Amino acid sequence: MNLVRLALRRPYTSAIAAMLVLLLGGLSITRMIVDIFPVIDIPVVLVVWNYNGLTTEDMERRVVFISERAYSTTVNGISRIESQSIPGIGILKVYFQPGTEIGGAIAQIAAVNNTILRNAPPGMQPPAVIQFNASNVPVVQMTLSSNTLSEQQIFDYSLNFIRVRLFTIPGLSTPGPFGGKQRQINVDVDPGLLASKGFSLTDVVNALQTSNVIVPAGTARIGEREYNVQLNSSPSTVDRFNALPLGVFNGAPVTIGDVGHVSDSFATQSSIVHVNGKRAVYLAILKHADASTLAVVDAARDALPEIQAAAPSGLDLKLDFDQSVFVRAAVENVVHEAIISSILVSVLILVFLGSWRNTVIVSASIPLSVFAGILALFLTGNSINLMTLGGLALAIGLLVDNATVTIENIHRNLTLGKPLTIAILDGAGEVIQPLTVATLAICIVFFPVVLLFGVARFLFIPLAATVVFCMLASYAMSFTVVPTFARLLLAGAGEHHGPPRGIFGLFDRGFDRFRSGYERVLIGGLRHRGFTLLCFVGLLLVTGLAARSLGMDFFPSADVGLIKLHYRAPAGTRIEDTEKLVLRVEDTIRKIIPANELDTVNDTVGVPSSFNLAFVPSDNVGDMDAEILISLKHEHHPTIDYMRSMRRDLPGQFPGSLFYFQTADIVSQVLNFGLPAPIDVQIQDVNFERSSALAQRLLARMRTIPGVADPHIVQVLNYPALQIDVDRLRAAKLRISQRDVASNMLTSLSSSVLVAPNFFLNPQNNVNYSVAVQTPIEQIHSIDDLMNTPVSTPDTVTTDTEARPAAKVMRLNDVASVYPRSSLESVNHYTVQRELDIAANVDGRDLGGTAAEIQSAINDISKGLPITTHIDIRGQNEVMMASFRSLAIGMILAVILVYALLVILFQSWVDPLIIMMAVPGGLIGIIWMLALTGTTINVESLMGSIMTIGISVSNSILVVSFANELRARSGGTLGALEAVIQSGTIRLRPVLMTALAMIIGMVPMALGLGDAGEQNAPLGRAVIGGLIVATFATLLIVPVFYTLLRRKPPSLHMLDARFAAESAGQAGSGDAAHA
């Protein structure tokens, strides 16, 4: 009451406070990050090893496995380690315990890497150590294409110039270009000429290392001056590399140009990109975890004209696959829903109160509370995202509750003939206690979210904080701004003279008839309490059975018009052949999707660079792999229909190939945390052959399970390989070591870039380019060509000037034999143990039901297996089940906390129990609404369920507290039956107003009509269904329990009376003693 009196006495203070809230809240909106999700700050570090030419098995056993053991035994706070090994690349993903200081973790890993290098294969370079975040997903692609420039020129310009410009944009990062040809100075050696001159590839590498060096000469003091002495240590043009001396043969000097050719060319292409069927290059633009998707994409778009203007003539730049379109649509959709909700709620209040002045007073609390909540979010470091916006939309219906109850009670006191000021004080005073309890009840139901862990914690805490901030602001507004505005707008307005007139009078008379009807129903329900409770319990049991039919998903899906199709040709297919197949696949796709709905088709054939793989996870592990990304125009048929058509048609047209879809939208990519599919079955066994057999058996079972789509084994287990066995004794007789053979083979097939780095500085752009010694790939057509590779001998590496016959140079077939075999193209580890993955999508069924049936199949297959064999379902399903378990515990804890709060405030065990009887009604409504609308149980519907608990309790508080108040005023003469009937009929209007305000406010969200509206629709549906039945329970079931459990007067008033009597008695005794 003191707060209300202060607000009435200091109206200008309330006005200034309201203005400051609007001003600071508006400024906060302009400064907050806008994204799809809150920052999911799970500490993860990526370690990327790179050694071109190293086989998968050697990368796994000699680099990755050593790294995993070293990290797990020396780095603090590790939760688990996942890794992938493919030819030449090893990627480790190190997960840390929550709260780990990521900077210290990176420093520890970097220090351990120095030790690992001493045990790694010779020539291995230090790895890249990168902080990883679930939010680090591509938000847009910058595509570069040209009709006049070569792929080499496009790649070079994007790598060395465009990336440098993009890095100046705050919050933006981009790895290397995808596709194209990387500029490189190639020393293409002819093996025949090389052998005829008595040299090997090692000699060429050594010649480069000794002739192309950057070593300072120093200064010379001659006469009165000091000169900088400069040497021609490095050739100034590419052609001059041909003149570098290699050695002497038959007394004549031999240059590099005599055994090969040096050209300004490109490295062997391992990745090809097409944009709409045409070769191109693209840059994947990522945002930092603490950056706004909209801000990053908008900044990149704003920089595009400047970059285009400075680009070489003929280079076309374009932004494709813009994820900010979805983010912007989702944000705008929630904002539109909130505006519509506010309008509908205001109309509802106008109808119920019959006064535009009362409506203005209540409606003014909506923007004030919202802006106050946004200001609090900004001060606490939160962003604008689907979760916080969902919290705001959820809170709008609640924001008017406190103001509605307050103004309705002021209105009721005015109709009793009280003066305005007295009516305001009495009206606010009568509801301040129940509103305090109701507000705290709604706030406290969200307390358990602080106990969540993992992804669920980062998703739900911002939503809960939004609702709590707005509710506390609404409570403050109800006893400051509402009384002030009431005194201002209702003064002399004649609001309390006579009944409403016109349409409002018609509604009022209709409501009176409805109230009378409700009173009769209530009296009938109280007379037949047993039958009423029996029906309620029966409905509860039936609802429990219906709940078992509800499906489970982690997060609602939305049709964003993006498709990501993975194509895998038969193992070992060359990249140029895979390219041709992919173009044919794209032609088929264009026949499936009409041209007026198809926007862009991009593909990536082959393996991206190790750095790109670290930032942008991909299933491309060999030249036979390709990812096809399809973007549909805004007006298109359901994306899932086209996916089903492709799933049906493509395998038949491309026999022997594998097709499966991967997650394409930003929501699924974030929630999958880098995994390509929502279901990932991992098989671990010390016997890898047994794991492979189990994987094939389980894959066959999964193909028969309804809802399972695109099941496949992720790893390639049958990649063709050539095993070269060196006869060490014979090689030793020929004075050839294993190292000689390995060095020459590595240089011939994979170039000398890593083992002997050498560079050419281009004076035109000041960029260093690698100089690579290699055998041109087109010169090795057969196994015979491979076996004719020259290998070094001690004679051939000498530098004397004596003639050395060509026969002295030994070829590979002189010391080795070769035979074909199959090998692993990719190997994955989970917790330092090999594992096989079966990935699968879900189509036409919920994730939880599909995963449950897969688990049943796993249980059947696992019978009789050794204890060392583990088969687990991971991926999004694992995160979903962990989150649901946490939320279930949270909901139970929320009920307990609300009950405890009510006990404290009511000083009674019985009254809180009566009030809580509305909660089962809310659960009944939620389950039936989800069942009738075909909505699954997911994080959004669960958050709506938690909210329903608080709302149902808050309405019940109004009925129970007012019944207690009526009995207290009567001095105990009013019985429970009469009190609850009067309380129900008198509080019918505010209860219905608050419930209908929330229900109507949720209707736009529940319909999910706008872009990305499917994301928040389950939340609105859960709240609507829960409130409909919870309101029924509040008005009928709660009164029944009140008459059963609250026969005696409320204990609070009895305690007050006893305390007053005891205090008076003590005072009297004190006075007598004093006398």
C-alpha cells in the first residue's frame, strides 16, 4: 500500500520512470545481438593436423591416437574427445567440462602439441588449434565466378585479397576458399629424363633448397659509407627456376629445366565447386559466437559493392544461401505475433471493462513491461533470439494480468460509490497480496532451469529470464503506473456513475447472465462433489493414456527452403569422374524441382582443405564424395516433398551410388552440434571386423523401421589402395634406405610442399607461393609408371663432377613389389576408441519414437555380445533425451517450489494444496491440445507447460485468497461453501479476463502462420490448451477441494488473532506488574 500511496503522491516520478524505461529499452534494442539462438557456450577446442600424403591408418595411429592419449592425461577438465582421420588430415574435437577457461585449455593443448611433434612422422607441421562453438555455422556464402578469369585466378584473389577485406568486419570469420585451383609454382619432373641424367626427385628438392634461399648477407663498410649487401638468393621470375643447377652429368652441368619444367600453375585440385552447373569458388562466411547473424550478413552485403569495384574485371560476386533471411523472418514473425496479441488483448479488456480509459491504463503496461524486460536482458548480456522473443510473446498475455486485476478491482470499488482516491487505494490494497503471490508463483516455476545442463541450459535460461524480468516489471507497473494513470484518466470521467451503456452494457448484461449460469453450475458441482471429482480423475487417467501417443522432438522444424544432399560415388572414383556424375545428378534435380521454384544449386566435389573442414564440418572424405546444396525460392511447395522425390528417383538412375540428406537449416546445424544427421548410432568394439559386421546387421534392421530415412554407414570401409612392400635386404645391397624410397614417393605423388617448404615471392602482389617438386599426375597412367619412379642412392646424391651412368639410378620396381588391397578412407574415434557410425534422418515420424524403435533393434542385436562392445544412439536424440529428463525434473521441482512458496505466504499446508489442484487440469489441457493439433512434445511445448503451471496457480490464488478474505471479514460465521461460491462468482470476471487475455495473446503464435512460425507454435498451443482446462479446474475443481479441505477458518487469520491476543495479554500483565 505504501508503494501505491507513494505513486499517487508523486505522479511526476512515475511519469519520468516510465519515460526512462521506454528510452533505455529502445536504445537497448538497437545495441543487442540478433540471432536464431542464444550463445551456446559449450567449451570445445578443435585441433587440426595436416600432412598431405599420409594414409588414414598412419594419421590415426601415429598422430591422432597419440594426441588423444596425450590430451586426456595432461590437459585439465576434458569431458570427452572425438576425432576423425582421413588421408592427410586429422581433426580432434576436445570437449571440456562446463565452466572451463577456454584460453587456458588452448594454451595447454598447444604446449602438449610440441611434445607430440617429436613422436609424429618426420616433416609433420604443428597443428592449428581453434576454439569451436555450436553457433559457428555458415550464415552466408560469397560466390565468385567468371567467364574470363581462370579458377586459379579466382581462388588466388579470394584467398589473398577478399578474405583480408572480410576480416575487418566485426564478428565475421571465413576459412579458405572452397573449390578453385590454388596457385602454386610447380616443378614438374619427367621421371624418364631424371633417371637418364642420373638424378632422383630428392636431388631436385635439395637443389631447390640450396638455390632458392632467403638468407641475409649483412652490411659492408666501404670508404665513408655503409652499404646494405643484397644477394640474388631467390629467382625474381618463375622462368628463372628452370636455370637453377641440379648437378653435373658426364661433365656437363644439369639444370632443373633439363629434367622437367617450372611453371606458374596450381596444386593438384582436390575440391571442385559448381554454382548452377558452372565451375566457381565460394567463401563460407561464419559469425563469431558473440556476434549477430543479421549484423554480420548485412555488413558483408554492404561491403560487396566495394569489393566488386576493386575486383579484377570479369569477376562476379554474389551472396547465396543467406541464413539471415530465416533469422530475420523468425524475428519479424514473433514481433508481428506480439503486436497482434497486444491488439487482441486490448480489445478483450475493452469488452470486459467497457471503458476505453481502463483499456488505455491496462494496455499502457504492456510496452512499459516489455521495454523494461528488454532493458534487463541487455544489462544481463542476453541477445534477441527465438528464445527471448518467445519469452516476450509468452509474457504479453501475462503482462496485463496484474494490471487487469488491479484496474478491475478499482472499477468494482468505484461502482460501490467510493471516491476515486479511496477506490484506488482500496482496490489496489485488496489485490496486492494475491498478486504478489501470483507473480512470485509464475517467476518461481522457472527457477529449476538454472539446474539444467548442456544445450538445454543455454536455450531455456534466456527464455525464463525474459518472462521473469517482464513479470517483475508488470508487477511494479500495477502498483505505480496503473494507480497514477487511473487517477489521471478516471478523475471526473463519471466512470462509477451508473451501469455501462451501449454495446458494453449489452456485454455486461450478457456476462451477468453467464455469471448466474456459472453460479448454478458451481452449486451443482459442489452438491455432487463425489461425481465431479470422479469425472475429473477419470479424465486425468484417460489423458495419461493419450500422453503415451504423443511423439517427441527436440525442437520444432521449419521449412526454410534449403536442401543439402550428399552424393557418394563408388569408392575410389576419381574427382573428375565424380564431377561428371554430380552434374548429371543436378540435371535430374532440375527435372524434379520446377524452374520457377528453384533458386540456386551449389555443389562441392572432393575434400576441402583441413582448415575448411575444421570450420565447416563435411562428410566429404574422398574424391568420390560431393555435397549438393539447393536453395528454393520464397514461394515454393513443401521442401520435404521434393526431398522424398529425390530419395525415390535418384538411386535408381545412379546405381552403385549412395544418396542421403544432411541438415541444411541453421537451427538443425546448431542443435546437431556439427553432426550431419539427428540420429547417430555409434558402434565401438576392440575388434573392428566385428564392429563392421554389427554395423551391417543394424543397418539392415534400421532400413525396416518406419520413420528412418537415409540410413548409411558414415565411414568408407572399402577404399582401393596399392600396398608397396620394399625388400629391405635387397634395397640395402643397392645402398637404398627405406627413407630414400619414402621421400621420393612422397615427393612424386604428393609434392615437396610439406617435407621441404620452398617459396616464390611474386613481386606484383607481394604474396608468397609454394614451390612444389612433383611428378605430373598425368604422367602416372599405370602401376608400371608408378613403379618406374626413380629412388635415391648414395651415388646419385653426391656432387662430384665425375660422369655417373644412368644405370646407377634405381627405380622403385628394383627394390619393391606392389599388390592391390582395400583400406579405410576415414576412421572416427570416440573417447580414444575406434567407432563406426550409422547416421539416419527422420521422415514422417517423431524423433523420439524412431529412436526408441532403433534402440529396441540395438537391444536385440546386442544379446550375447562381449562386454567390450558398445552400441549407443547419439546425436540430437541424445541431447533431446538429456534435456527432457532435466526438464521433467525441473517441472516436478517447480511444483514443489510453488507449493513451498504458497505455504510460506499462506502459513498453511491446506490452502496451497487446494490451489495446486488446478495444475493437473493444466496438464490435461496441454496433452489434449498437443494431441488434437498433431504437435509433438518438444522444448517449446515443455516451456509452455512450465508456464501453464504458474498461470493456473496464479488464477487459483485469486479464488482461494478471496474466499479466505470473505470468511475473515464475516468473523468466521461464513462457511466454506458460501465463501467459495461468493468468491467464484465475484472473481469470475478477473479470472476469465486474465485467462482469456493469455489465450487470445497466444493464438497468433499457436497458428504459426508466418515465416518460421512453426518454431514457436508448440509453445502457444501448450499454453492455450493448458489454460482452457486449468481455468475450468480453477472455477470448479478448486472450489470442490476448498469445501472438502478448508472446513475451518483459514489458519493465517487464527494465528494472527492468537498472536494479537497473546500480545495484548502480555501487555496487560506488564501494566499490572508496573502498577
